[in-house]
Amino acid sequence: MSALADDVRLAHRLATRADETALSFLAHGVTTRTKKDGSPVSDADLAVEEELLGILAIERPGDAVLAEESGAHGSATGRRWILDPIDGTRSYLAGGRSWGTHIACEAGGELTVGVLTRPTEGARWWAARGHGAYRSDPAEPLATSRRLAVTDIARLSEARVAGLVDPGCVGAEVLAALSTWTDDEVSVVAALLEGRVDVVLDDGGKVWDQAPAALLVREAGGFFSDPLGGSRLDFGWGLYANPLLRADLSHALREVMAERGAALTAPPSLTQTKKEHT
């Protein structure tokens, strides 16, 4: 088997363990504390991350890891795993559905594997570089895969847009004026992958939020863009859509993207820090 196939299987193993651990904590009780940035972290977040780190230490001892709660592990070797143990902690604690685990692997600076889970929906979305994006039943992720593709809507005026944004987000206001904005989707990236929306704006996402989503959308025929028009994951801002909309979106958001890009390339003392997804 190829190294990529091995990584896909390992990513699914990590996802399954994360789902099991998070659901177990929900069944038996969860305690929380507030992080320095004001966002919540639960004992379930920490336990899931510890479980995943333990598996990777055994299965991929030479790989680096970037995890939301504990930061960077290992030295750069050209391979790195990126983990968000529970994305959507507030939803998780409130008994909602918009939470799950984010897992990605990159090699040589390129994303190679991405997985998003939504345990309460009984769904998992995953992608392998060069092999497409899929939705699967978590119980048999490799045996129940349905290939995904973004829409082919070519007019921004006809597009359905969703986002991970704060109130007052200028980019969201711009897009809402030019297209149809929806707040009805529980998992907006999944909605893009399954054709229920055509554009997703993520204003505030960290590397562990963006990494699996960026690969999934690319493998489904779409694009991911940072505010400078590139593909960096550490800018705290991401735009996802089908390629037919890219020119119109870039034009519509040109001032927003220019302002955000200027802030990101300014000296650290002048750069605003966006809050984390929770």
C-alpha cells in the first residue's frame, strides 16, 4: 500500500477514536474552563487531543504535530499532522450538532489528507490529495464513500453564501448584498461540499480550522484563497467556492482582502488578532 493510503487509514482511525471519546464524555459529563482568549475548553477537548497525540506518537513517531490545545510537537521533518480535537466546543457543550474533529496531514508543505467529523450527524467528510473528496458513514468510512463536488454556479447573484463570521463582518455584509446569505446550515463547509451552498467565508479560522477544509474543497473541484489570493492557512481568513465564482468574488471582496492582507503583513504590533473558532 502507498504511504498516502496508509495516512488515509490512520486519519480515519484518529477520527473514529476522537468521535468515541467525545461522545463518551457527553454521556458521562463534561467539565470546562475558560482559556485566556475567552473561549471555552473542556476536559473532552483535552482528552481527545491526548488520545490522538498518543496514537501518532506510536504510528508516526517521526512526524511533527500541530494541535489546537497543546501547540507544536516534534521538529519539522517535512511531514506534519494538524489537529483540532473538538471544533465547535460551544456547540458541543450546548448539546448542538455543529461540532466534530478536524484532522489533516501535510507533506513537503502540501496538504495530503483531510478529515472532518460530525458525530451527531453520523457523517464524515474526507479527502486525499489527487484522489477526490468524499462523504462516508463513520462506521465504515472507506466502504461507504460518496464522491463530492462543488456546484457549477457561475453568477455571484445566483450564489448561496454561508460563513463562519462574527457579527458586523464586512466581508459577509458585502457578499450578503450581492448574493443570498444563509444561516441555516449547521456545517457550512459540508454544505459547500454537498452543493447546498456555493461560497463559504471563514473570517477567524486558525490553521487547524482551515487545513482539512482547504483540501476537501480543492479535491471537490473548488478553491481555497487566503486574503492575498494565495493558499496560506495561517492568515485567519479563508474563502471557499467553485472556480467559476473566483473572479467575481475577488472583485467584490477586493477592499476587504486588501485591508486584511495589509494587516497581516504589517509589523506584529499593528496586526489585529482574531478570536479562535469555538
